[in-house]
Amino acid sequence: MTSPSIPIRFPKKQQVSFKIENWLPWLVPTLLLLIWQFSVQWGLVSARFLPSPLDVVQASWKLTLSGELPQNVWVSLGRALKAFAVGGGIGFALGLLNGSLRMGEWLLDSSLQMLRNIPNLALIPLVILWFGIGDEAKLVLMSLGVFFPMYINTFYGIRSVDPGLVEMGRVYGLKPWQIFRHILLPGALPSILVGVRFALGIMWLTLIVAETIAADSGIGFMATNAREFMRTDVVMLSVLLYALFGKLADLITKWLEWFLLPWHPNQWKGRST
């Protein structure tokens, strides 16, 4: 009597999948860099008017070796983080307050909506008169820019939570802080993260304006100083640094959405593909 043969299964080779959607976002920037480089190299565009990417890289390397670039980048990042912490924190707190309490909305929301319609850059002369041209003025301008996206999205995020879920939590005997933690905050989180994304974009915009108007350090100061000496390569480097940090902030926000919203339909689709 022969024993039954047992099929032997060999492990499949692990295949690395290269999805086209992972590479498409890099296609346009790569093409633009190539067109930019060859346009300058072949003399189609004057290097004085638009330096090549290689010239910008060389300028960044020289400034890094001298210590000027790391110092200015560190100063700008510090200003940005402080403004986001102050403006974003106050906007988040007031959004929670006015979204959760009708009395808070009646007292504050109308006044805040009127202030929101004033462009924060139009307040530059007044801010300079009140706070001078130091870091305090820059912090105020940037905090105002960050405040309103956080406030609006937090406020409407809280209001968009299904009242039936809140009532169900009360029926089950949840305390107010438990309702906030387990129902209101998770329900409002998608809208809050949208506010974070918009606030980060406006934060870099106001930082650029604040540092180019009056500053003695930072990326904007480096660009303004380079303009005085016709250093177009350093000016382009400053612009690219702002773009790089803006993209980095956007990627961090996307990661927060992926980490904090695993239950969200959009995130679930992304994880399942």
C-alpha cells in the first residue's frame, strides 16, 4: 500500500509592484527640471535671468558650508511652528467652544466672521505700528493667517456630527467629556484635518510676506538680501525652499489623516489597494 503523496508547495517569489500612480506625481516636476536645465544650458534662456538647477544646487552647497543656509532655514521653521501653535491652538479651542455651545456661537462667531473677511495682509501697517518690525509682528501676522482655517473647519466639523449619535451617548450614560472624546472629536476630525492642511498653506504664504517686508534673518531675508546683489540663484533657492517645506507640510498632514482616520472611507480605499 502506497502512502498518499503530499503536494509540495514552494513559496512564491515576492514581487515588488511598481504602481504607475506612485510615479506619476514626480513626472511633471522631473520634466520641468529637465526643460529648465537644458533651456539654460543651450542658451534659450539667459542664466542671469533664470539660473540653471545646477547653479541653484551649487549656491545651496556654498551657503550650507558657510552656515548661512542652515541658520536662516532654522529661523524660518521656528517662526512657522510658533505661529501654527499659537494661531492653530486658539482657532481649534474657539472652534470647539463655539461648535459645542450655542452661547459661545451667539457671543463670538459673528464678530469672528467679520474679522475673517479682512485680509490679514491688509493689517500689515497696523501690526507694524503696534508691534514694530520684530518677530512679534511676524508672529501676529502668521497666527492670524493660521487662526481662521482652523476655527472654521473645527466649528463646522463639530456641527456636522450627527445629533442622533450625541443623543445615543447620553442615553447610554456617557458624561459630557466622554461624549466629546468618543463622538464629537472623532466625527469632527476629518474637517479639522482639512483645516490643518489649509492653515499650513496660509502659514507659509504669510511667512514669505512677513520675512520679505522686514527681517534680519530667515529664508525671506536671504532672498531679499540676494536681490540687492543680483544673486538670482539664491533667490530661486529661497523660492524652492518655500515650495519644499510647503510640500513637506502637506505630506505630514496626509500622514496624519492616514494615521488618525483609518475608519474613513477614503483612507480605507487607499489601504485596500
